[in-house]
Amino acid sequence: MNNHSHSPAAAEAILADLTAAVQHYFGLHIREATPINRGWLNLKWHIRTEEGTYLLKQYNQKRFALYDPADLAVAFSEQARLHAAGLPCPMLFAHDGRFLLESAHGERFLVMEFCEGQLVSPGKASQAQMYDLGRVTGRMHHLLNDGSIAIAGQKQPQFVPPERAQRLAHWHSVWQNVQHAGKTELQGFVEQQIIATEKLELSPFEALHSGWAHRDLWVDNLLFAADRVTAVLDFDRMKYDYPQLDVARAILSCALDEQLDPALARAFLSGYKEVRPVEHGYLTTRIQLLWYLESVWWITADMDRHSAPPARFAKEMIWLAKHLDSLPDLLGDL
């Protein structure tokens, strides 16, 4: 997702401010900074210094307002711990125990290791890459849920599946908005969501175990070599939720082209179950939960104006609404 929130002059001014901040906090003299045009609103640069090459990430004020700084502090601390434990994720620079720092002009930023690797296109991962992604995801979930993160009292997952009536009311509202906007080409997509919501069995969700999860495990946040994961990126959304959503999100993002490839899903689960338990028929319920969570984000009366990443997510939700019933047959014992 290219960033169009700053003019070139504004981005240059932010970079100048951050260049001074990086030197102040870490003694790093930035010799060259190359923009990385990915992500929503936040600015990123591949920076070269005499000491090495790193990544500089600025947090746009509009996007930062969507986060709880305490949640981000936990996420960055966990990323540092995961890196130290050998998980492939970027090392973060800290100053006085803090990772998220502020420049003289109030820009919040991170400095981290620059990780080598390639992005894969949605649905185009190889079986070897999927196997290693499963293994890495399982290891990540094991570390995140080893008791190191203190929990005060009873922790509730970030996503609490709504009752069917509540979700149907939402979809009927979206359908009316589509009608009022005269977007007849979108009506069928919304109707598919209504039908799938009416038919979906919700009770299996009650048996799922909650825990800490990455919560943004899709192709734009993964770097690969030929047959392995070189980096899991962007822990900003990490929270207590359902780790199984990471499994479903990664498989859907990496293994759904025009159809969901069961061989790629099997490869992922083969790696995952080396670290975490996977029972018979594991994947169907997890993918259904992901659809129940994400469909309302991407199937909207404005979905005809989606940029590339939201359009991809909407495509996934449309495919899932059509195939929720047939997932057990497609996935078999997965």
C-alpha cells in the first residue's frame, strides 16, 4: 500500500527531523536514506550509516492515535524478546529501555535492523516457504504464550464474536447503504455475506483457546528467501486474542489464489504442529473465525474504492463467503 499522506517536501522535513533524532539517541550519522513506499500512512526509510544499514520507521500522528501506547510498548518489548530467542524478526534499537522514541518536533519513530528477503505475492508462496512459515509461526506463538507477559486478572480476547442477530443487522445496514448509493454491482457481494452468516455454525468458536498473537500475519509483513522465512515484520497490532487467527490469516494470504491450495495449507500446518498442537479438522474453524472477524472490515458500501491491499482482503472475504460450507471437503483432515 503506497503512502500518499505526505508531500515530498513534508516527508523531507520529517526525515531531517528524524536524522537529528537518530544521531542524538544512538550516535548514528545517516549518510543515505531511501524511502520504502509500503504501509499505510507511516513513513519508512532504508538508512545507511557508517556503522551499518538499518530501517527507520515514523509513526503518522493520525495512525498513532489508533493505538494504545501501552499496547505498543508490550509489542515492541516482545519483538525484542522474540528476536533474542532466535525468531526471525527485526532487532529494535532501545534508548533508556524505550523503543518508541520522539524527535524534537514530536515525531514518534523506531530504528531497527534492516532484514533482507523478498516479498511473495498473495497466494504465491511455495510449499517450502509455507512449511517454514508454519514452523516460525508456531515458535512465535509458543514464545508469546510462555507466561512471560504479565496479565492482570481475567484477560478477554480482542475479538469477541458477536451474536448472529447483531452481525446480520450489520449486513442489512450495509446492503441498504449499497442500495441508497445505487451500487448494484456490490449487492451480490453483501448478499453472500448475509447468506453465509445465516448458515454458519458459531458454537465451535466457544472451544477455541485465547492467547497472545501477532494479528497482522499477511504477505506484506513477511520476508522470504528461496525456502524459508527471513523476517516476520510489524508487531504493532500484537495483542491478546486468538493465536489461531494468525494461522488462518497467513494461510489465506499465502495460499489463496483463485482457489485455496490445500497442499500449501498442509505444508504450513506440518511446520506449525512441530511446535503447537493441531487436532483433526483444525483449520476449518480457524478460517471461519477469521472470516467472521474480518468480513465487516472489507465488505463495505465503499469497497469499490479500495486500494490494492483492501481489495485483496475483500477478495478473500468474498471467496470465503462462497465456500464456508465446502471448507471441510476442501481441507479434509487439516
